[in-house]
Amino acid sequence: MIVRDEEALLPGALQSVRAIADELVVGIDDRTTDRTETIARAAGCRIHRFQWVDDFAAVRNIGLNKASKDWVLVIDADERLTPWGEGMIRAVLRRPDPRITGYAFQCAITTLDGRTQETDVTSARLWRNDNALRYSDCVHEQIARNGKPVPTGVLRGGVGMVHYGYDPSLSKKRDKDQRNLRLLEKRLADHPEDRYVAYLIAHHHGIHGRPTEAAHAARVALDMSGELHPEALIELRKACAYVDSMDRLNRVTQLQDAPTTVSLDEARAALAREWDAVAPTTPEQILNFYRTAHGLRDDLDSWHADPSRQLWTDMLVHVAKESGATVVIDIGCGAGHDLRALRKALPDLALFGVEPNVTLGNALEDDDFIVYTRVDTAPIESADLLVCVDVLEHIPDPEQWLGKIAQRAGIGTLLFETTATFDCDTPLHLKENRGWHPGRVLERHGWTLIDYTDRVRVWKRIELVGRQTSSLLLCSYKLDAYLDPTMGLMGRTTARGPWRFRAKRGDSDIGRSRAIITTGWWTQTNDDTFLMIDHDMGFSPDDADRAVELCRNGYDIVCGAYPVHNGAHFACKTLPGTQELHFGPGSPPVEIKYAATGFMAVHRRVIDKLVTTMPLCHSVQPWAYYPLFPQPIVEDADAGGWARLSEDWGFSHIAREAGFKVWLDPQTILSHGSDIPLSVINMGAIHNAITEA
């Protein structure tokens, strides 16, 4: 801070930064005659004095030399750091971007009685403490490293600093008007090619109520040749307001090519800082954040400019056209990019949006869109096509929230949806939603997946309540061929609904592979049972149906017996004390200790309970999984004291510890292997033949 005769304003400035500053460095002009130094010393400031030389950059650099902390915040006595600005600084310092050297605030030029004159001024004030950083320019000074511009971020979303310096009473008292004008004109005389300085002169005349002089200076800026840096775009647009010549501005080549939006990374980072500054946790706080967030527009504009996101919009338009939709509701429509694309392509569509953000919603209503702030008031029942893109990651309890929407939609309604709960690049994607998928709740309410690509899915409601179905889960390092029974069961429809097929291949860790496919089944479907099989297992479709029906009738885990490849023993393990097993029609289920996953049916209630005590592994990946198939080390007298269980026996072990029972269905006669199929019928003979050989 540099000050001169600021006894009236200094205490407020110091108080605004007290909570965030580890040291207060104040430079005092030698011309000071009031109690400024006394106030600064009483506040614990480190004081240094300087001689004024008509150069703000020179005296600011003296202050930089005195700063000893990692970051430097530059503030004047006639300024106040806002609570929002303090929160954003804390967010930046918690997660500083190593690519960024400094950060700019949005500043509000305000009178002492609280009237805001201007809010679209940005000023870089927060810098890394780097000896190579130095200010240049005698007024409206800019910082650079070794004379070159440095990468600077903008803390968007709110006013970070309030500036009272242009209040008429203060400006007149300090002769700030004439002092700054004199310094600006001197700077332009020294650098006659600097169009930015010419703008500053125009703006200076404008804010001091001299429109004729402002217009003249603006014309000078617009008629100048020479380089125009993109960051001067906004300032030169203001200059045009003084001469009412936007058409002349647009003819300036450099301006036409200048970027007008921030990058996606910058926008995401700014929105994340805004989130971190508020740190919402409850559903009410999260909803209020989205109602009032300032950085959403930049984030949405940047994201929709990305080619991959534009492809999603093209897909949405295609779905609307091909389905013959007449009523479309975009849930979480944001700034309306998709709504506008739909209106342009299909002008007869009835388009509605749901958007809690007040500013974005009002802008859409100004463009004649009908926008609801809450989804429960939107006419979901009337829609042919619902759109829900990149929304569910942000919703507390998305299962319940989406379920209410899914229930209200009519039969035949389509849902165009994308969800990526594994994406953790932004804190706005709630951690508690990691691993969640909309498939389970949608299927529960009669929706079925009809098309998908990458993250985009299209669902259709075909019935009011989803049917209970079962899935075949096949894990194999190679899936080159299936045995005939497996092929016969794919697509087979039973009295309770169709069988579905899910496969996982190419993973050398079979336990991880089984965990991934089971977790995906649990999160993405509403099936009540699955049947896990190996690719070399022979069985009849009736065996598969019976295993599933046993699960539905209270048997938690049901397997079939099959021998290992040399015929020495079964792949499953019986309970101690089991005397004989009788195979064939009419044989009742027998409780056993461990099942084998070559043919194993499991009811959803087992997975429901097990995952409540498990961590979600690799939660930042789309294949995140619960470790359902561990290989624990357990006491086992048959193994000589201790045994390391295989992944299927490990699953049975943790299920039994959770209170579930494992069963063998003796009616199922399985064959194992394709060259010489092994079964309970020939395993003894095969084993003897191998042993004798």
C-alpha cells in the first residue's frame, strides 16, 4: 500500500484485509502531514517512507521490495477488499495454479455514499512475490516480468474490491483528475503508438464529465494504427461509446479477431474458486449457489464452444428431428445454448427450460423462452423429449431427484442424458455422487436404453414400472467364443423378463474384472439377480432360470457344481461335516461354504449390503468399482493353518460374514471345458486317467 494524507480512509482499508494478510506493508509519501503514519503503526504495519517522483510504478516497486511473504495483495487506502474477494483469495491460495503469476479482481467504482458508478473494471492486484516482477508506467501502472507480460487469471463471479477514489469529494480534494490526466498525457507523448493509453485518456475524460474531450480522445484511439492487444478490447469498446462509432470499431482488424471469451480452463477454474469461497454443503446451500453464481455464464459459453460439446448439441438436434418431438424440456438449460440450437433447427418446437440461476433464466425469458426455476413446476408430463446434460453430477441425492422426473414422464417419452460422476476436475461435481449412474433408477420406472455413444445416452419410457430382469455376467481374458448354452441364453425371455448380457474382457486380474462388471451391473441396471458364468462352462438354459428363481425365493447365492480341470475336486467347497451330495432332478439346495463363479447366481440384496462397508476404488474412472471379489487370508485347518482364498471363494467369505448364505443346486449338472468336458459324471474317471498317466 502507498498512501498520502489518508487518516480518514486508511483504517477501513486495513480492516478489510486484516483477516487475510500475514503482514501489512505501507509506504508513506514524504509529503504526508496528517496522522496517517500514527494510524499505520498502531495497526502493526511495516512502515517505509518514499519521495514522490511523479511515477506510481516507481513507488510501488519500493513496496514490492519490502514484502516478505509468498503472495502480495496491492490495495490503496481508498479501496476495500470485499468478503467475496477475501473468499476468492483463500480459494486461490489453497489451490494455486502453477501457470498463473497473478490474479485480477472485478472492481466496483463507488461513491462514499454507496452509489456504484461502474462495475466492469478489472484490476490485477494479487501477485506471487517474485523478484523479477516489477511495475511499469507512471499511472495505471502494469506489472511485468523482465519487461514482458505475465500470465494473469481473472477471479470472476463477483466484486472483489470497492474503489472510492473517484468520489467527487475525494477526487477534487486530491486534484486526482488533473494529476492523472497530466501523467497520462505525458505517457502518450513518450509512447505515441500506444492505443491503450489513448483509450485511458478518453475514459478519464468520460468519468470526470467531459464528453467533448472524451469523444476527441476516443477518436484518436480508434484512428491510431499499431498493435492492439486483446486485453484492451473491452476498454476500447467503452471508448466507442463516447463517439457512438461501434461500426468504426468493428472495422479495426485487430478487434475483429480478438477473443471475447475466456478459455474453458480459465472459466472452470474461476467457477471452482467461486464454489470454494462459498463451500456449500447442504442441499439448500448448493441450490442457493447455483441460483446466484456469477461464473456460470463464462463456464457454459466456453464449454459449448468446445467441439466435443458442439457434437452433443448436434446429436440432440438429430434425436429431436428423428423422433418427431413436439415438446422439449431442457432440465438444467443453463444459458440456453441447446435450446437456441433446437429453435434454429426446428422452429415449430415448443421449448421449455429449467434453470435455477436467476440471471441466466431472466436472459432466456428476454429471448422469449419459457423457463422454470424448479423442475417440480415444469410440465414434464407434456414432454416428448427431456434433456438432462451434465446436471446429475451436481445434484444432492440424484437417485431421488431423477426418480421423481422419471415417474412423471409419459410412456414413449425420450430422455437425452449425459452424466460423468467420475469426473473430479471440478469441486462442483459432488464427491458423494462418485460411482452413481442413472440406469438403475430409470429402469426401475420403466425406462430402457435405446442408444448411446461415449457419454451420451438416449432412454425411452416403455412401461410404468420396470420388470425384474437378470443379466449374464461373463469375465474372461479372451472372449473369442462362447459355448452353445451361453449363446442360447443370450436374448432369451423368461416369464420374469429377458436375460441381458454383460461382458468384461482383457483384464489379467480376474478379481478386479469380476468386481468391475458386478459394480457396473449394480449401478447401471435395476436387475434383481445376475448369473456369473465362465466362457468354458456348459449348462442348460433351464439351469440358469432355476438358479435365478432360487435367488428370488430367498436363496442369496446359488451355484452349480463343476470339477476343476484335472477332475480332482469341485471348484466350490462344502461346509465341514457334509457327508454326501446327491445330484439329479428333485434334489434340494444344499448350503455350502464357498461358491465358484463359473456358474453363480447372486441376488441384488447381497450387493446392496456389501457395498455399504466398502470403499469405491478408482472413483475418478468410469470403471470405478467396489472390491467385491477380494483374496483374503483366512484360517483354514485343511490348508495347514492359513489359506489365501481365490476371488470367488473370497466373495463367498465376505458374503457369509455379512449374514448371507451360499447354496449349491444339485439339480444343475455342469460341464467344464471344451475339449474334454468335465462334470460330476466323469470327473473321477478323468482324474484317475490323468493320475495314472
